[in-house]
Amino acid sequence: MNKDSRPAEIEAHHYARWEAAGYFAPAGNGKPYCIVIPPPNVTGTLHMGHALQDTIMDALTRYHRMRGSCTLWQPGTDHAGIATQMVVERLLNREGTDRHALGRQRFVERVWQWKERSGNTISTQLRRLGASVDWTRDRFTMDEGLSRAVTEVFVRLYDEGLIYRGKRLVNWDPVLQTAVSDLEVLSTEERGKLWHLRYPVVGAPGTHLVVATTRPETMLGDTAVAVHPDDERYRNLVGKHVALPLTDRTIPIIADEYVDPEFGTGCVKITPAHDFNDYEVGQRHNLPMVSVLDGHAAMNENAPAPYRGLDRFVARQRIVADLEAQGLLERITEHTSMIPKGDRSGVVVEPLLTDQWYVRVKPLAGPAIAAVEDGRVKFVPESWSKTYFEWMHNIQDWCISRQLWWGHRIPAWYDDAGSIYVARDEDEVRRKYKVAADVPLRQDEDVLDTWFSSALWPFSTLGWPDETKELRTFYPTNVLVTSFDIIFFWVARMLMMGLKFAGDVPFREVYIHALVRDHEGNKMSKSKGNILDPLDLINGVDLETLLKKRTDGLMQAHLQAGIEKATRKEFPNGIEGVGTDALRFTFASLATTGRDARFDLGRAEGYHRFCNKLWNASAYVFSQLDGLDSGLAELGVTEHWIRSRLAATVAAVHENFAAYRLDLIAQTLYDFAWHEFCDWYLELTKGVLNDPAANAARKRGTQATLVEVLATLFKLLHPLMPFVTEELWLELSVRRGYASETVMLERFPEVSDFPVDTAAEEEIGWLKGFVGGLRQLRGEANLPRSATLTVLLADASALDRERVTRHTSNLKKLGGIDRIDFVPAGMTVKGAATALLGALRILVPLAGLIDVDAERDRLGKQLARTHDDLGKVQKKLANQAFVATAPADVVAKENARVAELTQRASQLEQQLTRLAELT
């Protein structure tokens, strides 16, 4: 064997071999098991959230494949309407042209060309991560089959009155010139102004109401001023009117519980066409909706003449100046508010009244709510169902149209009179609505929201609307693995569409995973400069490349210096790659039930060492196989013990796969492999395997157990660490003559494969306790590892004596013992350190082993430092101002530090007391 696993080499080799052999495709007659991948954007690259999510899905897929299920992990990508259109438009800009110069058809052709040439980056990266998706079934939301499904759903919903066209308020991006979803809007806290404006009360000279706004330019579209119905200050004014400044309009004073009477003056300007909350107030009071902004966020024809055509922010300045000149500006105050910006364009998004297509959602929401209530769909963790219900019970109609060229074009046609015809194509329009061939029709220019096609993903990828074998076999799918931020945008909509069109829920369980944050708990983002590329963690990256990745394209240039400084401090030499297996194991260990997962590179480096530990342990086992044949094998207590521990490990793995607790699976396998198999069992085998006089059957039993346990460990670890386990499995197969092509198709271990042996576990537990007690004594007394010990045993039971006799060789070897003697019960030995193992006292005379004076000085200095640190922390906690103002987690850490230092001081005092006994 090579001295190390060479991750880059073995990963590329094995993945190519697996894919070429067709191992990822569904096979066999087992129970179907299916996961559909949340389709990443075709423009995207693998990020940390993808890597966590894909690790979880691949682990589940490999586990069920090895358990004999007919397993499908369905891959695919999303056409990502806005993102993809922006990418191609930037390319055109560099060529000195734009989409309007090309025209719609040629532009769409260019997008397809880009997709075929550059749109498969994330698929390549998924392969690097080891994803065992069935690439032969790879789908794209704009491919012919899925496009047919999208059209079919739209037409059916329209025919049932569940899709309509209407004028409503939407998030409008004035740069992209399209409506955008809430998920495409990022709200950031910014310092700004709050303008307090005077609105004169009609018929009451000298009387005015003061309203406050962060957007003076929208006041030209006000259609009411609202007060709370219980506010005594204004009750007599309800029903009267105010003069809207700078216009020739008057608007009513209305009463609505939306108003907070404690905020500001208790008067609120209502602009239904430019604010979502005001829109709802307007609907309740039947207010007119006056839109004063156009699609470019400039003042339109509904604004007074002096402001028409002005950009919104220019108009703001002009309006404020004019209000001040007329004495209608009360005051201006500093104010902090959340500013919504388009995640792609970076500009402030406008609530805008536009004609759009909508899905009437409430009739679809009822069955989807019932499916979770009655248990047909289960959220894991279950607490996320509350989030789901809260949104579903307050669901609003869904705006599904986008003003783009790339996407599923809406299957609606118009005649010159403005009549709307919805059908699968123009020919069907003419047949269905009896439109004559000579009547010109034009198709709607808009495309569908990307989330519309994504909502059909679980059944459209399996062939719907055709009744395919795959649809019959794998629908409903078993589990959806996703993050909590798209429960509303995707999970709920898939449930509604699946129940409506495929006749059942799209999945039985929804596993919500955590959000990957950096090691300090911060969200990873370009502006924070803390993003990590999973492939850099796998392959390694030098510092300069890492700096470039973190700062290239940074919108806030002033942040660059700080990001570079922090990166140089955290990664002075760049990042040394840990390989795919170590990274996957890290993500598995982070897959807890919490909302956040803190990624720490140190943990990944630790799991890289774990891969090497497994490699070296395997090398040891392989070196011990000479002479292993099918003759009589005799198992000793150590063999019974490790098999019993393996049974418990297998049981824990199955239990935690069922509960989606990959973190506990990782911890269980790590503990067994490192601490039980490597640290103990391998060491215990050496006494048998290296003893020329050992019984042949006993030696054969040890060799067979080594092979069986190691092979089982490869299988257990494979779903989390597919590459190193494959390499080692194939090496073992060659050495043992197994007819096996891959570990991924081997049968997964079952609890019944290994008998539980409580007696063996108790006996080896006793041996571990004996050796562990001696090791602790060595540490406390600062004894060199080379020092051999004389051990005196007091108060030994008959069972203790039997065990010492059986395990003398291992006790001496593992404990560094020269001799073991029994002494009378109750006997004390002056100057001896003591460890307890039940009633058994393990005494180690220290005379001659340590320099008492030097050790006393060392421990005394440590104790003094500990008391000094303890005093500083206690002083900080005694400061009431600190306790009152510091974050709760900081105070908790300081209290934990007090407990830790107090315990450490007690331990040092005990060591000094024992040291004093030597003199």
C-alpha cells in the first residue's frame, strides 16, 4: 500500500469508474427509495450550503442503496431566469450589443448556447463531491419534457379559474425591469432620514395633521391619512379630508387598526400603489390606487407636471424643497430602516402596481395543510411544521409572471381587442376558442417565475404528465432535503402542486438542515469576506487566490482592506486541502437539529487525520493476514468484545439514519473506529499476533476478526466517506479474494450480524479502566512515558485477581508496567499515587520516579496562575454593568470559565497534597 490515501488521485479515479459502470442507476427489485435534488441554478457554483445538503442526500442514497432499495437520486438544474439572463446580457454588453438589438428569438438562442457551453459547472462540482446521482436521468427545467409539464399545469389551472391576470402590487426591480419574488429581495439596515410633513385639514384653517415618511416622493400618490379608531386625538377628524400638498387633490382621514397610535404623531399617510401594508389598508377602505412611478422608478404622468420624468431620488429632493418652501415641512430626523434591494441588481426595489399573472392559492393550500396535519408529510425537526402552518394559513395569491425573455413563456395569446386566450399552443387556441385563422394573435411577452417550474420538480422529472414507469415506481418520493429559507417558496408549492396534479404528496418527509455559518457564527457572504469554496477545502488553495476570490466583484470596495487583513490572519499560508472524504465527514458532523452549523477548518483537518488513521489501521490489518486460512478459528474475549461493540455501533447507525441524525452517525463511527478499534483492539491483537507461541486457532480467530471488523467499518463509513472506503475495500478484496467490484453495492451491516456479549464488554471495560487509571496517574504526576511502573494492587476481589492473571501481558504492555504485586486489603503505601477501579486500589509508588521539589514548584506555579485567572473572571462577573450590558452568551461563557478554573485549581491542590505525602 501507499503510505497515504492520495485523495485527489483516488477520488477522480473511483468516481469515473462508478459513473461509467452505471452504479448510480436504480437497480434490483427492492423497495423504491427516491430523493430529488433541489435543482441548483444552471449559473451557479457549489457553495457551502450545497455541500452540506448534497452530503446529506448522498449519504442517505448510499445507505439505502446498500440496504437493497431500488434507489434513485434524481439530478437536475434550474434555468434560473433572472440570473441566467443577466449572465448572457453581460456577455452581450462586452460585445458592444444587447438583447434588444438581437431580438427575443436570437437572444434565447444565445442563452441556450451559453448553457451548453458553460452551464454545467455545478454538475462537474457535484461529481467532485462524490454525489451518486443517476446522471443518465439528468433534467433541466427548460428541457422539452419539463416545459410540456409546465404548460400543462398552467392551462389546467387557468381552465379551473385558479390562474388569473390582475393589477396588484409587486416587488419591482427598476434595473432588471421585472417583478421579483421576496426571496430575490435583500433587506439591509441603513441610516437615513424621516421627513415629517404637514397635511392641512380641509375646512379648518391653521389645522394640519403631521405624517412621517422615509419616502417623500411617494406622497404624491397618497389617497388617505389613517389614524387608529381608538385615538381620542383624531376621532372627531375621521371622515374629514386633508389637502394633499403639491397637488390639487384632497384625501380622506380614515380610521384603521393598522395604525400604531404610539408611533410618531399617530397619523400615517396611506399610499396603496407604493406600499404593501398601505395596499391592504386601501383594499379594506376601497381607496383609489394612484401610481406615481413608472417601471424605471421615475415619476410618471400621474405626478404633477413639475416632477414628471424625474428619477425617484431626484424627485425626493425637489419635493422636500417645495414642501419646505410652502411651510409644510415640520422637521427632519435621523432614522434607521430596512431598505429592500434586488439581490441581482443591488438597487432599491419598488412596490409597484402592475398587470401580472397570479395563482389563486387558497384552494390549493387547504389540501397541502391537511397533508401535514394528518401526518402524510412529516417535517424533521417537527418544529418546522409550525413555520409551514403559519405561512400557509396566511397565504396570499402567488405572482407567477416575470418580465424576462429567458424562461417558460406564458401560454396566453391576445387579439387586437385585448381578449385573452390560454391554451397549450396557438393552434389549440384557435380550436378551443374558435378564433378564425385570419385573426392575428400575439403571445404574452412574459415568462413564468422560476419557482413555478420548480414546484412541479418531484413529478415532472419522473415523466409527468405521461404515466411513466418511473412515476409509478418513485412517486411519492421519500424525503426532501432542503434549508429552512425556502419552506415558503418551494416546499409548500411542491406540496400544493403534487397533490393537485400527481394525486399524492410529493414526499413523505421534509428534512430541514441547518444554515452553514463561519466558525464565529456569522453568515457567510461576499460582503463579510468570509466565504469558503468547498472545492478549495478539498483541493487546497494558496493565499493570493483565496484573497482574489473573496474580493473580486465586491460591491462595497471600502470593505476590501478589512477582508484582506482578516483573511491573511486566518489563513496566512492559504488552505491545505483535506480531500472530499474529510470535508463530507465534517458536514455530516454538522448536520444537527439546530438552525445553524458553524464550520471550523480545524474540524475538517481533524477528520483528514481520521482518514489517515483509517488508512494506517488498514495497513496494519493487511500486514497481519499472512497464513489466514479457513481452518479452525478460536475467539478470545477481546474478539467477543469488539464484535459486541460493533453490534452497538451498527444499531446506532441504523437508528440515527432513520432520525436524520448524521451528526450522531459521524460521532458514533469516529468513536468506534478511533477509540475502540484503533486505540484498543488493534493494540490488544498484537499480543496474540506477535507471539510465536500463540495457539494457531487463536491467531486465526484474531486475524478473521480484524478482517471482519475492518470490512464492516468500511461499509458503515461508506455513505459518509465514499472514496477512502472504496479504495481500502478494493485493496482488502484483492488480498482476501472477494468477488466484489465496489463497496457501494455491498450489503449494509445489520445488528444481527454481530452478537452482543455483555460479559466480554465488562471484562475489557475493566482492562481499559485499569490502563486508563495508570495513564491518568502518569499525566498528573508528569511522569515520562518511558518510565516503567511498579504497580501494587490493594483490596482486589477474586474476579480482579482472575482478570489480572488473564491480562497480565496486555496490562504490562499498555500500562508501561514492570511488575504487578498484590498487597493485603486495607494496606496503605506512603508516597504512592492511587487510582480506583471499583473497589480495587491501584497504587504506584512514585519514589525515584519524579523530582519532588521540581514537581512541587511546577504545580505551585500552575496553581498560582489558575487562581490569578479565576480572580480576573470573578471580578468581571462582579461588575454589574458588565453583566447587565454584555450579551447573554458572553456572560454564560464567563460563568463556564469560572467553573472550569475552579475545578482546575481543585485538581492542582489534590496533586500537591499527594506530592506532600511523598516527603
